[in-house]
Amino acid sequence: MILSIKSVVYLIALTTILVGCGNKKVGENPLPREENASISPQVSEIRVMLPDTSYRSAAEIKYQIDIFADSAEGTLDYIGDMYATLPGSLTFRKGTFRNADFGGKVAGTPDTIIIDWVYETGIDTTRTAYGTWGGGTGWTGQPLYIEWDDSCIKKFRQSGSLTPEFGKKEIIVGGLSGEIYFLNFESGKESRTPINVGNPIKGTPSLDPTMNGNLYVGHGVPAHEPFGAVTINLYQHQVTHTFDRDNTSWRRWSAYDSSPLRVGQFLFRPGENNTIYKFNVAPGELTLHSRLRYRINGIAPGIESSMCVYLNYGFTCDSHGNIIALNLNNLKPIWLYKLGDDIDATPVLEIEDGKPYIYVGCEIDLQQSGEARFVKLDALTGERIWQTALEGNRVNIYEKHFDGGFYASALPGQGNCSHLIFSNCVRNTKGQNGELIAFNRSNGKIEYSLPLRYYAWSSPVGYINENNEMFILTGDTAGNLYLINGISGKIITTRKVGSNFESSPVVVGNSAVIGSRGKYIYKVSIH
């Protein structure tokens, strides 16, 4: 029996919060009080907490939820986007919707990509069972951007962690060398000394939006032990918490490429070990509250994509093509949709006509040759609105394989492109080729497909000009950056910049910061 959505409401106070070190935030209900946080209630409003329901599709999920906290209470005390109004981009694709709404702006019709600075990372030459990972950044590898409050800066100075190059605007990025780099956004110089976390970092770290000083980092490859995930206390400028291998997980691969997300008083961290962890948060420390392990058709898949969130529902994807909605209050599955192949791309949530929808695409991995499917789902029920398939291949070259399909996360159109949603797709039909695809949001029709010089894992980003026209910047794995007219699909200019852009950019104004495999991180501006 399919259960309907009921208006089960919680009375939640709408407040203005002064968190961590002084940044203001408006939300639907109070943020958890943490060290040095002050809360100033302003007004009250009724908000809807989505119900604890389950659809027929979820019956295929065989799961176990373990609770470790002294108190089993897990209800979120805040259901808004804690990242939405902060000055910066603190997690992969900026916020809980993962919709890359970076607020990029350009003037007129830009036609030039300028390199503003280049930073050279360290290189790790450790030989592992999975190769030597070197330097630069990998997939997803998006830099974080933050504009620090004066009270935060004061605490940093007291710790002695800042270099003379420190500026209020800072870039934080995880490298394949196993180091976290801190850069002055304006100059590209080191704003703090790097912190080595012990293993190569492939995914995107997350900065806690309460400004409690926590930076969450996942290991990508086991070059050394311990292997798992760490928390860095930025006020102490050191690793203060390590989450080691979970030997009770149902899949024994303890990498964390997923960018963790703070919702209410909890941090949610999906792992490639088939486990979704829910942590209580304190400055510099995490305490495990609960976890979800699951199997579908007897298989325990891994999770590389980053969870997106709408109110108290979380949406995650796994290596066997499952898209799962969870109630974050208790980690119970709500619905399941099977896309049919590995999903590494992060699901993107958009509100359209007052309703939430999920967009995501799969790879051609389990298939040797077949379809890369891109789907739009009703986020509340898992009902398919449309699904569009593109033919492609998985290519085997010597001892390596190169999957086809969607590694990139989708970019919702804005301005004159608000009816479109974009993503890069690896086709592998004419060599290792890729395309930027523009889908019509209403029906899934491909409005255009723009061939790129090489395939692209990097996720596209957007800019809007004063005439509400949208322009797209994206990179490929041959190191090319493309500036594209969003509505026409015409390439305005291409510039060879790096060696391999697997990583996704972060956008600030008319600029972007993006890392390349090899050893370089670039800031470029669009003019």
C-alpha cells in the first residue's frame, strides 16, 4: 500500500542566529547551541516537518539501523539550509540542495578566460595498491571558499596558525598529496601551512556552517593507516578527530569521497563502505549517534556521491544505481528508485512550482556498452517525471577502464536558461569524447548536445550578466576550460589551462578556482 503525504506539522521557531564566531544566519528553527554561539530569537512561524512514511519501493531495501548515543533521540532541531546565507561555499556545490547556486556574475558578453594565479601543490610519491597519486586535485576535488568574520580571524591569530599572506577571503582545498591547502583568494599564496591528513584526498571537504572551527575531510585511497575520515579543528590548526575503518560495515572499503553535510545538530557522512553515519557535533570532535547499513538484491553498494537534503529528507545514490530517500530523523528509507548503473554524480534538488525534484545521471560501468540515464524524480515520492538515455561505452585501455556516462553533477539553468538543466556526459563513442548536454526541465528533451574536445568529469558552473543571460564554464580531462553561451550552446572561447580537470570549480563573482591533476590549482576570471 502506498502511503500519502500528510501534513504532520511541528511548531518550530524561526530565528536569527549568531553562530560560532559571529556570522548571522536566518533559519526555520534554532541552530544547535555550540561553543561560543549566541542565539537571538526574532519571530515565530509554523513549518512542516515531512512525515515518517514509507513507499512500496522501499520494501526492496533490507536495512539495519544502529543507535550508539546514550539517548536515542535523533529528531533534527533545525530543518533549513545552514549553508544558504553564509559568505562563501562551504561544501560540494555550495549547499544542501547541491545545486551550485554560487551567484556567479559577469558583465555583458564575456569572451576571455584569464589566469589570475597558479598554486603548486605538493606531490605524494607513495606507491599504493591503487597506484601513485601525485599532486593537484582529483574527482570531485572542489575548493571551498569562505569570507571569515573578524571574530574568527582573532581566534586564528591567537592560535598562531596564520601566515603573513592570510586574507579575509580564503580558499580551502584537499589535495591528492594528502594535504589540505589554505590559500589567500586574492593572491593564491599560502594563508596557513598545509595540514597532512595521512592519505590522498579525492572528494570535497566540508566546513561546518556554525563556524565552530570543524573542517571535515575524507580519505580517498589507503596509502597509510588509519584510513577513513578526519576532523580538523581550524582554531588549533590540527587533526583532532579520526574516524577509522568500520570493521562491522557491510562493504569493506573505507573511503569517503562524499562531501559530508551538516543538518541541524547532526553531521551526515555517507561512506563507500555502504554505511550512512549520523554524528553529534562538538568543536573538533564527532560522536557517532547512529548509522544505516543496507542491501538491495543481496548487494551492499558503496556511496561516492554527496547527499542532498530537503527539510528532514536526505537523498543519496550508490554504486549499483540506487537512488534512496531517507528520513534524517531516524535514517529510515522512504523510497527507492533504480537507475540501473553506478551513480557517482551528486543528486541535485530544485524547487519548481513549490515542489521539490531530484535530478541525477548514472554511468556506463556495470554495462560494458549501453545507456547513460538522466532522470527527474518527485523528491517526496520517488515517482519518475522523465528519464532520458544517451548511448555510450565503457572503454578498457591496457589495465585501466574508463566508464561512460555522468560523473558530473547537474547544473540548473538560471536567467534565460531557467527552463534547462545541464550536465557533462562521457560518451566514449568516438574515442574518449564527451559532451555538455542541455535538458529541458519539463520533459527531458535534449535541447542541444555540445561536443567537447575530450571527456569531462568536472561539473559545470554558471554566471549571469545584467541582462539575465547565462554563461557556463566547464573543464575537460585534457585540461581545457570552455566558456559557453548557455542558451545557444555555442562555445565562446576555449583555453588550455591544466593537465586534467577532474575536479569541479568553486565560483566567486566573475572568477572560479579549480584544481588540476598533476600539481596545480588555478584561479581564473571571466571577462
